[in-house]
Amino acid sequence: MKTGSVSVNPKRFPEQAILASIDFVREQVQQARKTNVSLVDALSVSADIEGAMIERRFFDVLEGDAGELEQLLSGLAAATETHRKKLLEAYEEERRRVG
């Protein structure tokens, strides 16, 4: 970013959407600190957050001509999708276990 080869697209996400996302995560953290959140609920919320990141193409917020940046962001998106699938598998397994 210092060299100008990478920039943030400020119009990619509306400010209200960003603030709403931050508020949601804060609420989830506060709830987890106050109560005994089940593993099923924690896995569900985590998978939802990562799913929203993928669906809304969160990693497209950075722009640049550098091939390395595109490769890095594509890798982050792919790793997030892989992690989300693992969360969903763990969620389903835990849900079956607890009934």
C-alpha cells in the first residue's frame, strides 16, 4: 500500500454494512462471555460469518495490479471456504452427537 501498488476500494462495502458486521461480531463475543455458548451454536455462528465473507466477496476490498495480491486474496478466499466446510462438518457432527 505504501508504494501505491495496492489500494483499498472504499466503495466496495457501504459503511453501514461494515458497522453492522462489527456490531454483530461484538454482540456474539459479549454473548459468549456472558453465557455458556454451546459448541453447536459457536460452530453455527462461525460458519455463518465465514459464509457471509465468501458470499459478499470480502477479499475483493483490496485492489491492485500485482499478481501476487490476486494470488494472495484468492488463496485467502479458498482457505476461508475450506475452513467454513470444516466448520459445517463439525457442526453437523456435534448436532448429531447431542441430538
